[in-house]
Amino acid sequence: MVGAGEQTSVSTLGALRPLSAPAEIDWNTLDKRAFLLNSVGVFTAVTTALYPLSVLKTRQQAGVESSTLGAIRSLARAEGVRGLYRGYSTVLLGSLPVRGLYLSVLEATKAASRQWEPPPGLVVPEALRTGAADFVAGATASCVTQCLVIPVDVVSQRLMVQPNPGTGAGAVVYRNGFAAARGILATEGLRGLYRGAGVSLAIFVPSSGLWWGAYGAYQRTIWSALASWRGPDAALLPADIVPVQTGAALCAGATSGLLTTPLDVIKTRLQTMPFDAARPRPTFRSVASQVMQQEGAAGFLRGVVPRVSSTMLWGTCMVSAFELLKRISVRREVSGDAATKT
């Protein structure tokens, strides 16, 4: 039986103890090799399941389709299910190594930032402290990986929004991601693969930080509310963990997805606009102005339903897979030590 003051790994939680947030498996307790190898299979499955939402969101934000149902009908008529996976191989090949780097930086930074102690006399609520530490970790991981993500993003989005087969006479249609990358380099140079880089950094660095920060804060808040509702003598059950993590992930996804949709619309327009040497290069300001003039404020919420849905589902699936990934990647000696405490 675990003592009231002791903590134990989520992976070995079997006994009852006073209700509080369970101790997390951190970077220092993981078998790094197993963690990175296992992440390939886990996140390939998640990406495959949720990829169509990215295609639908991108086509709406780029102005190719006016609604989610319209995008589904258009792609289904032209290409069937295959149309919902445009650019999939590019994202899969390009993002898997990046995902491993992202998770490594995230966990290492989270472990370091959670060691911070507030100055004497300063009272910081646990939810806020956890959220701030996780915000720093998420923002840092995104900042480190964006230089590799942006070209993959540009190429995959060009494939997502290009005309359906047999339509769009005269438009450039790429056969695959390699052809798209070569075409962009030939017409726009290396700069073309980094279109919208500034906006991407402005979106994904705070968005990643916001998601992980909100997830950490929501988790602590839910645990606290659950403890208050059940009473001081309530016990933590293993069955509590997944519902709490799922609820926190859904709330975090809704928060970050909704707040960053306007910037994502501008980024998508910037990265998918056809290149025209006779015109000035599009900028954040020019694209934002164009959206406002043509569609009004509502234009900045284009694709908000598939984007928020994708963020919520992706976040929930990712964090469930992520927690499972950490549990199966704990170093054996650490897992054995934890087991002896129960």
C-alpha cells in the first residue's frame, strides 16, 4: 500500500491513495531508444487516422472550398478516399523524424522547467505553475523543430489544394511531394519552401506552448475539482487517470485550436498562393488585408470546425498515445524500483 505522502509512477499505480494528480513519468526515467522507436508506430497510426481533417481544413482556408461537406464531395467525386490523403506520404516521411525530435525536446525541457521553485513568499497555484512549465516546454520544442517542419508543411499544402484531376486547365499539378519540392525550388528558390515561415513561427510556437500549458493546467484543475467533489478521504483509482487526461486534452485542443485559427488562415493562404514573378511577394499584411476585404472578419475563421475538431482529436489521441508510449518505455530498473514501493 502506498503511503499518503509517497508518489508512484502512473504505470505502476494499482493501490488506492488520497486523491491528487498522479506523479508523471518524466524524461529521466525513460529508455530514450525505446521511446523514440515506439513513437514511430504510434504517431504513424494517429496521423493516418486524422489526416483527412487536415486536408479539409487546408482546402477551406485556402479558399478552394466553401464548406467541409463541399470539400468532401469534391474530393470524393474526383479521387475517392485517396483525395482525402493528398500529401500524406510527404507529411509521413517528413514529420516522423521531426516528431521524435519534438518529443525529446519537449520531455527534456518539461523535466527541467518543472524544477523551478517560486521565490520565498510568492504563492503560485499548482495548476498555474504546471501550466507555465509545460508552456515553456511546448514552445521550446516547436521552436527547435519548425525549421524542419515548414518545408514539409508548404509542400504538403500545395498538394492538398491543387486542382482535381481533369480540372483547372493550365494550373500546375504536382505528381507527388518530390515533384512539388523540385517545382517550388525551380520557380521560387529555397525561399519558396519557407513561405510563411514568420507566420508559422508566430502560430506554432505559442500554439504548441498553449496546448501543453493548457493541458497541464486543465489536468491539475480537474484533479483538484474531483478531489473537492469526492471529499478529503477519497482515493485515487487507476480508472480515474484516462478520463482526466482525455478531458484535459479536449479542453486544451479547443482552446488552442480556436485561438490560433485566424493566424492559421493567413499562413495557409501565404503558403498555397501560386507564384507570380510579375507581382510583389505576398506578405502577412497583404494577405490579412485581402481576407478582410473579400470575406470580412468571418474569413479569418474559415475552416474553424475541421481545425478545432482536428486539434481536439489529434491532441486527445496524441496525449493518450504519448502517455502509453511513456509507460511502455520506462527503464526496467526504474519500473522495478517503483513497483517495490507499492
